[in-house]
Amino acid sequence: MNPEVTQYIDKLPPWQKEAATTLRKMILKTIPDAEERLQYGKPHYLKHGHYAAVISAAKDKLSFMLFNATELAEIKGYFKSMSAPDRKTATITEGLTVDYKQLGDFLKQASKSL
């Protein structure tokens, strides 16, 4: 685990820290050989040199963005395309029940061809 990413997560408010830590563990379990690095001030995860996922904290939410996600189904109000069609983001807010297994399945599906 990259110590810069650990520092990033440790500075988050408690609910974001818990969610980011769970996402981090899920990513590293799903992609065991993922490269973890802090880039553009956010934790990025690469598989074979290609972007697979990003965790990004904002004031009132935590975003989990997947790359190569064109084929993944959107979930209204929670998991959707935010910018480019090949990127989809799960928006996690305080108190939201998150299905980390589903996010792990999405990550596995999106990163299988990387």
C-alpha cells in the first residue's frame, strides 16, 4: 500500500475514511497487482499501466470512478456516467448503504480487459 494514499485517507472525516478504506481494500482484493499511487491529489489505481479506478473526496461526498466502464449499467442516482462515456462514478454520501460487493463486481468487469 502506498503511504501517500494512506495519508490521504487518514486525513478524511470519519465516514469518508471508513468508505475510502473499504474501497481501497476492495480494489486491492479485486486487482491484486494494481499499482496504487497518489496522482492529481487523489488515489489512483492502475492495472498493467492503465487506469482502473480513482477515489476522490469532496466536502459532502466520496466518489469512486471506474474507467473502461462503458458496458456497466447505470444505477439511478448512485452510479452513472459523469464525463466521458467510458467512465462511471459511484457517489457515496454520509449514511448511504453501499454495496461494496457490487462495486467490486463492476471493477472486476471493467478492468478485465486492461
